[in-house]
Amino acid sequence: MATKELALCPIFDGLQELLSGEYYCPSLSAEEKVVYEHAKSFLLSYRGSLDTFNSYRREIERYLQWCQLIANKCVTEIRREDFENFLTFCQDPPESWIAVRVEKRFIIQEGLRMPNPAWKPFVVKITKSATKNGLSPKKENYQLSEKAFKSLFAIISSFYNFLIQEEVTSSNPVLLIRQKSRYVRKHQSAPPIRRLSELQWGYVIETAEIMANENPQHNRTLFMMNLLYGMYLRISELAATPRWTPTMGDFHRDSEGRWWFLTVGKGNKERKITVSPVMLQALKNYRQSQGFSSLPSPQEQTPLLSKHNDGKSIVSTRYIREMVQVCFDRAVDRLRDDSQHEEAEQLMAATVHWLRHTGISEDVKIRPREHVRDDAGHSSGSITDKYIDVELHKRHESARQKRIKPEFLK
């Protein structure tokens, strides 16, 4: 077993490398070789979305590594009891399988692309506020969230169904687990939507305006905030990818003078988003700050967001996160300066995606649910309903009438 622990390393490289090359896993039996080839095909079937590909790669890779290094079995030999052991393993993996930060999967050594020995299948994560307070991730604090467990179940089960269709195996051990509640709790209601308060959003957007006035380069930051909040865009819909590059020409006017924005979102689905008058004005302001005409021409190929030093489309979502974080940090400082300490502490935990949640939550108060659903790209109205907290508000208000002590004791 100790020898196999030393063999722990990433199997599948990035999407582009996997399309043009092989995976890395020495010492495979003939049967395992077949499974790994099908695993590669399975992963490449999700190449339409880089985020989905990365999620599936993470879960499939962990599972293949566990099968080979811990269970000493081929994937086709795994039974229900084995898979339950895998779930238990994921809840408490050995420290040799855990990293305290995200590491590159492969690195260049002497001109060759080789597995990075610092990479591990599991990564400890802590909140941004914890990091700012001087805390650091520790391996012994690793936890697999319920959301991650649900993803694990779904992806591994889908993989087995794929193998069944390819006639590699005849059974799916994931489906045989009778007590999934042991691993995934059921909730009475949906978890709360993580979003900014009205005060926090006010400080954030005002901060972006202040930054733009101080430094013209931050006109891009201000425009970005408008896109994320005003049109509920995901961060992945702002950056260029092999399947889609957002351009100014994606803003377009129909024959009746209404403005729309075209994007490609999760699942490689194309959707049209309504452009409100305030969003259209934000577009005009940004374009004028960049020296462009106030409105884009039909089919204009100017990048929606570009780096100022080369004029090319932004391809890194990390770059966008960093820009948004600068604005969040300054808004936190301004809240503290105004003695809004609780609001500042909560804002420290915010991520870029909270802007999308906030925009949806505010708009669903004043727009028909179906309109918000289509602009947000939700697959059903039930997802949009999660943003409607009127019933929660009424439930909490009614609790104000409750009493612990009888009236006569007062």
C-alpha cells in the first residue's frame, strides 16, 4: 500500500491537452486500460463547458485513484459495499491526499509536461473572511460539503451508466445504495440564497463609481459590476472560452428598437437577455470612456471586456474575480469608516456570484417570475422561486407576535 501511495498523481490533464494527448497513469492492467480509455471519452463528452468538464474530471479522477490505490480493484469490479467505502473515504481522506491550496496538475520539467507532485485530489478551503483574519487552511480541517457529496453521487452514477451503454460493465453500484441520507441530509426548505443586502450593494456600486472617477481604467470595473448585477451574468459568461467569445456585437437592437444581449451559458445553452434602459446607459458610458461610439454596430467584434494592455478578450475568470475583489475590499473599508461593521463583515464573505444572486433577488420583486427566469437562464421556474422570499418574510413577521411568558406575568 505504501508503494501505491507514492503513485498518487493527476491522471487527466487540461481539456486542450486531453484532446490532443494521453492521460497519465502507469501500470494499468488490460481491463483498467479499457476503463480509463472510456473515462477519457466520457470526460471529453463534456468539453462544451469548461466548468462542467473540470467538475467531472475531479470526481472521476478521485474515483479512479481510489479504485486503483486503495480498493485495489478495477472500476468494473466495484460493488455496493465498495462504493460505500469510497464515500466514507471521501469524508475523511488521509492527509497524503489533501492539499492546503490549489496546485497545478501538470508542470513543465526539462521540456516535458509531467504530473505535479504537489497536486492532491482533495483541497482544504476556508472562507475569504477567515483568510483576511489571518487564518490558514489545515489538512485536519478538511470537510466535504453536502453539495460536493451530491455532485459525487450524480457524476459517478452517470459514469457507470455510460460504461453500461458502452457494454464495459453491467451494473451501477451507486444505484444500489439504499440509505443515501446517511451521506446527504434532507432539508425542510431550500438553503438561503447568498446575496448582498441593499446597503452592501449600494456601497459596492458607489465604490465602483468612485474608483472609475479616480482611475479611468476602473470604468471597466464599473461596467463589469453592471453586467453581473444588471443582467445576472455568470463570471464564466464574461470571459472568452473555446466555445464562446463575448463581444460588443452581442448587444443588438431588434426591429422594434428593443435592446438584447446574447450569451452562451451553462450547458452550452444560448439565451437572449433583456437590456434595461439603465443597463443600456451603462453600456454607453463604458464605450464612451473607451473612445468608442456610444452604441455598438451590428456584428461588432470588439471584445466585451478586454485587458487594457493588449485589447484582447479576457480569458481568465480569476482575473475578473480579482478585479471585483478590489471593489469589494474598498466597499468593506467604506462601510467600516461609516460604522457599518456588521455589514462590512458580511460583505467580506461575498463572491462574484453573489452579484448575480442579488440582481435576480431584487428583480423578482418587481418583474414577472417568468421574465426573470428566462433572463437568468434558469431551466425551470422552481429555481427562480428560490429567490422569492416573500413567504419567509411573512413567516418571520408573524413570529413577532409570539410570547414566551403569559401576559399577566408582565
